[in-house]
Amino acid sequence: MRVLGIESTAHTFGVGVWDGGPVYNELDMYRPEKGGIVPREAAEHHLAVAEGLLGPALEEAPDLIAYSACPGIGPCLRVGRDIAARLARELGVPLVPVNHAVAHLEIGLATTPARDPVFVYISGGNTQIIVRGWRILGETLDIALGNALDKLARELGLPHPGGPKLEKLARGGRFLPLPYVVKGMDLSYSGLFTRAKQLLESHSARDIAYSYQEHAFAMLVEVAERAMAHTGKEEVLLIGGVAQNRRLKEMFEIMCAERGARAYAVPPEFAGDNGAMIAYSGLLAYERGLSVAPERAEYFQRARVDSWEDLFRS
């Protein structure tokens, strides 16, 4: 079955086609001139680039259309929903809503050797420790890891998205003590950011970037290792945009080596938001019997991975 997937939850508008595997996966990212995402501007960006990205994907008609229905930024979700519903109506094919977070989980399993891992979902808006059955074992209590990295990057004058620039800046830095907040299976990054911001006037940007990453990543490794010990699982799978960070992957590899376990990370082309993961996840959801009429297609800014399908089956 040929599935067209449309991703539009935040800064990225992506279009992917899954036909026994990814056969098309293109995207365009909204980049604000300064600061973070402005929802209205991001939605306008998505509308502006949609036709160019959809053209090649529609050269062969899809059998199914999937769209990112939750969670995300309202105006951005609306753009993707409206485009997907229109295409499904015009082409006369089924329409399937997809949970963006679940799509990250499922594309990770499809593109790595991991079979029953502890998932570490790390992106701009999410930081969660998850296991099969989509059970959340731990998560951030405030800001997500990707957002925490971007916030410090903005304070340092680095352009959005700031995480990759912060990673580069951190190389060769010296260690500074910063808040380390783990509460059982959950963690918190707001205090870490506040203290790092306070030190900007008295310490070098490189030292702060290095120390910030070391603390943030160590907290995540601790919680993930505790999840492995609790569940008895022997695999970790990093998913989401922050999974591309080399230092983070190195820290997880060290932890897993000490436990005799295996660490995996989703391939870079599927780590960030993309349409192929929406197409693949849409296929799986359709096989479970989930679809909606175009005129009844909805989107939700908030939805958990463990209960999202109830929103569309009621």
C-alpha cells in the first residue's frame, strides 16, 4: 500500500511516501529571524512550501493519506489537517490521523535493529522514557530537552534551531557545577537553564555549553538506566531530533556497555520531524482499523502516546 504522510506539528512541514519502505521524504523548516517559533509565522511557512513538497509525492496516486493530528502547535496542525483532508476527499482515499510522538517510536523500530527497547524520546517539545505498549515510565516535569538546549542557545546568540550549534560550541569546554534534578523517574531542566543563564556573565560560553550538556544528558541517562533495571530490558533506542547529538549517543553507549546492553539511535534522516514517519505510522494505524472521514478530521494540541487513539474512536 502506498501511503502519503504529512507532518506539520511545529517548525517543519514534511511530506513522505511509504511503499514497503520510505520512497520519498522531503521537508522544509521554518526558521525564525530571532527567538523561538511564532505559531502564525510557522503556519504561513507551511502553507507556502506545501505545494512544492507535495508535487513529486503525488506523481503516483496514494492509497492512503496520513497526517500528524497531535500533539503540536495549533495553527501548524491545522494546516496539515486541512491539506490532508482536502487531498483525501479529492482522491477518494482513506484518511488516517497519527500521533506525532508514536510515529517517532514506530519509525525507530522500523529503521534500527531494536526490538524491545526502552525508548528515549527527546525532541524540542518532548522528553519521555517509554516502553512497548506506549507506557510512559518517566518524563520531564517542565521543559523538554530540545527546548532546554534551544533556550540556552538563544541566550548565547545562536540561531534557531540552537541544539546543533550548542553541541559544536560545547566541544573542548570545562566542567562547571550546575543543578542536577532527578525526581524518581522524572527530571527537570528549568533550574539548570536558570543557573546557566546566571553564569553567562562570569564564565565562557564554551564552558557553560559543555557543562549544560553534561548535566542535562547525565540526568537523562540516569532515568533511562533505572527504566532498564526496572523492566529488565537490554536495549535503549534514542528517537527524536536530539537523538542526533553525538555526545548524548556516546553517553548512552557507555552506560549500555557497562550493563552489557545495546544502544541504538534512529538514523539522522528520521530523527527530526518528517513525513515518512507519519506515512509509516499511518499505515500501522489503518491496519488497526483507525481512519476518519475528511469532513470529521480533527487535531489536538495535547495528546498522550498511551491514550491518543481514544480521541478519534469516540
